[in-house]
Amino acid sequence: MGKPSKSAFDPEAFLTEVGEGKTIFEIRKNQTLFAQGDVADRIFYIQRGKVQLSILSEEGKEAVIAILTAGQFVGEGCLNGHRVYVATTTALEDCRITSITRPDMLRFLHEKPRFSDFFMTYLLTRNSRIEEDLIDQLFNSSERRLARTLLLLANFGKEGKPQAISPNISQETLAKIVGTTRSRVSFFMNKFRKLGFVDYNGHIEVHSSLLSAVLHDKPGLKDVD
């Protein structure tokens, strides 16, 4: 019998292990990982926790463009020639982060084909999500955008059971994601609860009836503002 084969390279395990080119650290809730305008010289992988990406306009208006969770990257624009980060990343809860400098990330992508495939799949999935977000913003009412946001935050459509939405994601944060006011979000959330789409119990529990309402245009959700 020959020697047992070495275990296959695991990109996710690789990202969570201490090693050359990688720094692993923790940040506390409300701490900033990087700020809009900071030099973009590294990419980050979220091992544990949730972070919020927000952009501040020249007029001082803030918009939340994404909530990222464990298993996702942030700051990948530095690989595409961005010299500064275009958004601010803030921890919504305690997080464990892997930091990789730009040169090391490029080296890993070149030297480790399985890691390169893993990262490319992530980028393609992320790009599809951005396109869907843009279509949602252009053509759907704020009520429908909120419904879709809640479904995404609860991980509907992913493997495993839907998850409760953390109380760290406030109605104000939801308003910044959807592009409406906090009072409108409060009104819609009360409406969703009365319709049986969501429940509150220290966190938000999203029911499959909300997904059904979005997919099948059932009564309850407005098409326009």
C-alpha cells in the first residue's frame, strides 16, 4: 500500500490559520476596521461577526451599502488598483478578522489554484448580489426593498435554516440600507408584524410568509412608494 495522500487544500481553513502573510486579530463592537479614504493596502476576511459598510457623501449623507458576515471578504478593491478604501467598515458585533497585505494576497492567488478558484467564486457571487441590489434600488418600493433586506439578513436562500437578525442591526441601520427614513422603516416593520411576516423577541425573526409575499406578489407589499 502506498502512503496516504495529503489532505486537500482547504481555502477556508487556510484563511483562519496563522501563517506567513496573514495577521489575525479581533475588533470590538463599534470599532472601525478601516475608514473611507484610508490607504487601501490590504484585504480582510471575516472569520466571525458582522461588519457594516457605509459611505458618506460630500453633503454629509450616510448610506449603508452592505452588511457582511463570517466567510466574506472586505477591502478587495485594493486588488483592482483602488488606492484608498471607498467605504467605512464598522463592526456591528465583536469580530475575528484575518488581514492579508495586497502583495501577499496576489501571491496566494498565483501560487494556490484552489484558493484562487475559491476567491473567484466569491467575487462572482458578490458581483451578482451588487447587480440585484442595484435593480432593487431602481425598480422596487422602499417597502419591498426592506422586505428583501430582511430576507437577505436572515439568510433566506442559503444552506441551513434561516437565522434571527441580530438586535445590533437597528431600524436606523435598516433605513440607511433601504434608502428611506427610520420612521418609514418603523411603519413597515409594524405592518410586517401584523401580517405575520416577522416577530420581535429581542431580535427579528423573519418568516417564510415574507419570502412568499415577495416572490408571488401577494397582497401586503406595495409596488411603488
